[in-house]
Amino acid sequence: MERKHMGMNDILPPELIHRILLRVPARDLFRLRFISKLWHSLISDRDFAESHYDLNSAASSHSHFFLVKNCTHAWCIQLDTLFDVAAAPPTHKEVFLPSRKMPSLPCSLFRTVGSCRGFVLLKKPDFLVILNPVTGSSKTISYSHIKVPCHDLIQYGFGFDASRDDYLIVLSWLDNYMQHRLVCFSLRTNSWINLDAALPKSMCRWKQQLSGWFLHGAIHWLCYSSQDYIDDGILIFDLKERSFSKISMPKQLEGCHPINLIILGGCLALYWNDVDNNKTKIWVMKEYKVPSSWILIYEIPYGMPLCISNRSDIIALNFTQMYSNIRFAKYNVSGELLNYSPPPRPQYYHFSESFCVYTESLLLFSDDIKDWDKKKKTGQECFEQHDDVAKD
């Protein structure tokens, strides 16, 4: 009878509970933090959030699809659940998007321009928003003071400098004199910084690719050569050193167009849509910064690769003939179709809308950690008042 009234915290050692909770999805953990004082303290701990993200980002089954639905909301979808026929129907979490009230201006959709450690970077013409879809934590950053000939020509990068424990937003553009300008916003100092980093001599300009990709402490963009303006390689901006370097792309892709850069399974990847043959060919750099490690791994029907699933399968967007609606598809390493996603909902599966792939996390900004500590203390006081209820 005594054992019947014992809670999990009384039966299992804290170390085992810690290991179990590390394997629970971030969104579920966020809801479970009020189960008990121990769970609340553990889930609210920054070191736990870091360990949880490190473990889940290494797993291929935790990729989420973030899609802007309208001016005020977005959808978050765990991609692997779309193909698990034995599981419950996949859930499409609706997330509120922070916005500025400007009655004189028409509503405009956010565009996603990056993701990093569970945060999504969104843009509008006059401001940026960093959002954690799980915790709802967000930060709005104005960049209306930056004088740019055309905002559509800005390249964006979003990453984390572990050496300074700082999230950085990098913006680059060509000024009226065709000179590269580079600035970054530091969340730790809450300020914009002008950067003097010089491009490699062979580089002329970034490819007109809206956003870069964060990997191994650096942001990556496709770029043009200074001689013939064709896709030449991948430009790397190291966030710690604040310097540029370059790696070449596979020789088989020289002269191919269009080429796109993505991250697959923790590796840099390039894909080329061979429209004539209705194929998408995907090269993966198996060893970071080693050009000889580029290898053609996947050839799938024409579409857009998103992430790796089950270590070797690939999930992609499969385009319909009208290019207005999209659906998800899973292929094996041989390019054979394994499954389509359930029928899409037309109100939000539109190719013209903005999306990105990210891994959910419980991570917070530095400023939010102080607020989180206050909430954590308040939550513990609440447990002290209602300990019996919390234990049940």
C-alpha cells in the first residue's frame, strides 16, 4: 500500500530520471515541467537544456518543419511522424508569430532566413525576429537603420559563437559602389557590429541565396567566382575568428544550374535539380572542409531534400505539377520511394510560403535565463503550496 502511493521520484534515482528525460522530445518536456519540483528544477536547468539539444540534434528522427502559415501564425511538424503509419496521426503544432502593430501598412508574411539550436530567424522588411517555437521565447531586432539599396539583396546568416556564448545574426550586401558590407548583431551585447573581414581573393559575390547555413561554428553560403560569375564554391564565415575561408564544390557540378546548399545529417550537402530528367542529385561532404570527400549519394525524383531519416533515408518536398502545393516524400538511399505523407492541407502547404528545417530545443537567450530563473523560483514556491497535488 505504501508503494502504491509513492511517486516516480521516490522509486527511481535522480540520475536515472535525468537520463530518461533527456530522451523525451522538447515539446513534451516543456509541458511536463510542472509534474514535480524535481522535474521542474531539472527541465529548467540550462545545462540540462544543452545536453538535451546535443543528444537530440545528433538523432535524425527529431527534425521539424517550420512553415509560415499567415501573418500571425506558423505550423511546426515533426517530419518522421508523417510516415509512421502505426503511430497516431501526425500533429501540426500552431505557433503564434510576434509582430509589430502597423495599421498603415498591409500585412506581410514573415520569411525564414535561418535556424540555429532550436531557434528560427524570421524577417520582415524592417525587423527580424528570433523565435523558439517550443518555449515561445522571442526577440525582435530592428534593422531599419541599415541603409541598403534593396533589402531583397541582403544575405542573412544566423549562428552561435560558443567561445563567447553568443548568438549572432550576420547581414551582407553590396553597397552603391559595389563594395561588400558586412555587419552582425550580437544578442549578448544587444548591439550591431561592423565587420572588416575580407573575402577570399577569388570571390566576387555571394550567390543570390537569401540565407546561409550554420554548421561547426560557422555560417556557409554558396558564392560566385570573380571571373565568370558561375557557382564556384562554398563561402565560410567563422563566427569565433570573424574570418572567411572557402571550399570548392564537386567538379561534376561545375556549370550546373541551379545548385543549392543544405545541411543533411550534420554534413554540408549540395543538390542540383536536373529538370530535363526530372531528377534531383544530392552530393554530401562526408568530411568537413575536405573537398575530396564529396560523394553523390542520392538521386531522387525532382524535389527539395530536407533531412535524413533513420540514418540513411531522406525526406524531401515532392513538387506537384502545378508547383502550388507540395507534399512530403521519403526515399531510401537508392532513390526508391518509401512513402508519401498524408494528403496535404491546402491552407498551409503552399510552395510560395516560407519554411525551414530545425531541431526543437529548450534553450533560452541570456536575457531569458534571468526571467526563467524567476519563473523557476515561482514554480518551486507553487509546488511547496500544492505539493500533494503535484505529487499525484
